[in-house]
Amino acid sequence: MFGDMMGKLQEMKQQTEKIKKRLDSISVDGDAEGGMVKVVVTANKKVTSITISNELMAEGDKEQIEDLTMIALNKALAKAEDVSDAEMAGAAKGFLPGMGL
């Protein structure tokens, strides 16, 4: 029984590592003000790009640019969290049947 449990834990650890690598290849985005600011992050929550429209830059309102960037980043990170949670929950179901996951 103990050996069986250790084997399952090792298998779960390997599966978790595979999922983390896969999450690095999944991109999600968030935008603000109709796409004037767009942020792309991986599902592992690594920022890969931030795009600010030329129109917004021309306005030169530093505070507005900062606020919109923060909004877009928070949207992208929320999507990344959702994807990550879904991937991990799917993996957990295979290892913990009947646990309500």
C-alpha cells in the first residue's frame, strides 16, 4: 500500500511538471480601453508582451497609460490563473478519484 502511494505521488509530480511546461506554451491576453493596451502572458503568468497603441502614446497621459496597463495585466493574469487551475484540476482528477475535484 505504501509503495503504491509513493508510486502515485511520483507519477503526480511528473504529471505536474509536464503541465507546468505545457502552461509555458499557452498564451492568454488582456486588454483595456478597446485594445489600446494589450498584455500577453503565459498560463504560468510570465508576461511576454505589452502593446500600447500609438494613439494612446500620443496623448501622453502617463497616469492613464499606467492605469490601462494595470487593468490589461490584471485581466490577462486572471485568464492565466483560470487556465492553470483548469489544467491542474484535470490532472488531479486522474490521481484523486472520488475526492470531489
